[in-house]
Amino acid sequence: MFAVYAASMDPKNPMDGLVVGERPEPEVPDGWTTVTVKAASINHHDVWSLRGVGLREESLPMILGCDAAGYDEDGNEVLVHAVISSPDWVGDETLDPRRSLLSERFQGTFADKVAVPKRNIVAKPERLSFAEAACLPTAWLTAYRMLFTQADLNPGDAVLVQGAGGGVATAAITLARAAGFRVFATSRDEQKRQRALEIGAHEVFDSGERLPVKVDAVIETVGAATWSHSIKSMRPGGTLVIAGATSGDAPSHAELTRIFFQQMRVHGSTMGTRDELRRLAEFMAVTGTKPLIDAEIPMEQAADGLQRVLDGDVFGKIVLTR
């Protein structure tokens, strides 16, 4: 079958290991099923895999991709939940110490078909296209959990989203506005700041710029480059939710004194549960919200999309279609 996969890994030249070609059809263990992929969105996770982060040499060749929307074996339109938990795990699957994502230990979604546990199948929202639905399981689910499970926000509260442009950040801006929060967003890029206003931010600022008010929560995926600004932008008792560190995980100023003296909370967050994915799908249907797609391209052109993510030349999601 057609597939986009990592044949090798290189931290400095990640694209050198990418192959667009053929792979065997997926093996289907007991309790698993297959989904015929119609659309799959690109995440930073795919670039990190090509760099050798989270992917072991012995797992190669590995089909990339965490997200997918398509048809199950009965012809139903479905989403794939990307978190693969242990068969005997009970409760929040994101806390399973043996969990993995598709394309880490199990083959991913950039292919004609993907094998997943039957419990990982979620009905696709009818009003979303396959391309739109394929944005939900990783970036949009991550943003949903950060805002509604971890951040302890109420309608009318103020939230800062750092690094407008990436998939999680644009999802957080859109979801936060739809939920009735006051939304601030930052970016070093003027064009991305203007786009952030268009998708729901009330006010936008250059990276590091002082905000007019202290916010109740910060959605942080940038890491070292914005960490100090995130802490300084919060009110006493506020919550910083972090789900990524694309600029590195060692900030020069950790702001520990400010954190403990002002009794701030720092909350880590990773992906989301199957139940949260179902609730996200319902939220999209009720509010009429749709994912922001930067580009929709054939899966055969996956290298172009991955290079754009690698370069940071994205606002929203890049979706690969079949």
C-alpha cells in the first residue's frame, strides 16, 4: 500500500530519512481494526520522529502520522484517537506509563490504511470534512484538554496563547474564543498576529510584549523562548499549562521565586483522552467551530508539507489527503 515513512533518522537533516513509497498492509492483532485513511494532518511530532526523538532505530521503517479521518471496516466515517494505551489500562489513558502514540511503536496514519485498537475509533462529526476532522485528534485535542481540563478557566477569564501560528496555538485561540474567554495571543511575525485576530484573538502582541492585564491562564507550547514572559503575564494564583517546548526546555530565567511567592500553578498536559476527543467533536458541532487549515495537499506531496512545518512556515494545520 502507499505510505509515507521514516527509513532513517538524522537530528540535523531530518528530511533525508523520509521516503514516499510502498509498505506492506498493516497487521491487525486481536481487538484491533483498520481504518481507510482519507485525510491525515501533519504535527511537529512527525518532524521530531525524523530527527530521532521518540522513535527508536529498531522500529524503522516507521510510517509517520498520528492523526487520521476515514472509513472503518463497516463504511462509517470515523476519527482515530492516536494514544495507544495498554490493553489492561483503566482510566485516563494519557497517564498510562506504557502509552505511546501512533508512529512511535505502531505504524502511523500517512498511508492508505492504519491499524488501531477498536476502542480508538470515534465517530466523525458530520458537519466536518475529512480534512477538517483529521485536525482534531492531536493538535485540537491537546488544546481542548489544556483549556477545559487543565487550565481551570471560566467564561470571561483571560487567557494568553503563546506562539500564534502552530496547530495547538491556533486551535487554542479558536476554542478559547468560542468558549467565551478573553483571548490574547503573541507572535514574532506581524502577519501571524493579524491572522490570530481573524480567528478569534481579542488582542495580539509581539513576543515578550507587556500585556494590558494579568491573565488567568497561559497556554504554553513554545518553551524556553517565552517561559519568562508567560510567568510574568499571569495573575497571582494563575495557571500555566504547558504541552510542548519547540524552542527548548531550559529557560534562562525559570522565575521560581515569582511562581512560589504568587502561588502560581504549572500544569503539564499531553494529548487527551478518547472521551475528551468525543467531547471536542461535540463542542465543534454545537459551536459551529471549524479547524483552521493552512494547506490541503495530496499525501504524495508529504515532503513539501513536512518541510513547511520544519521551517515554521505554517498558520494552522497542513492536511494530507488521499
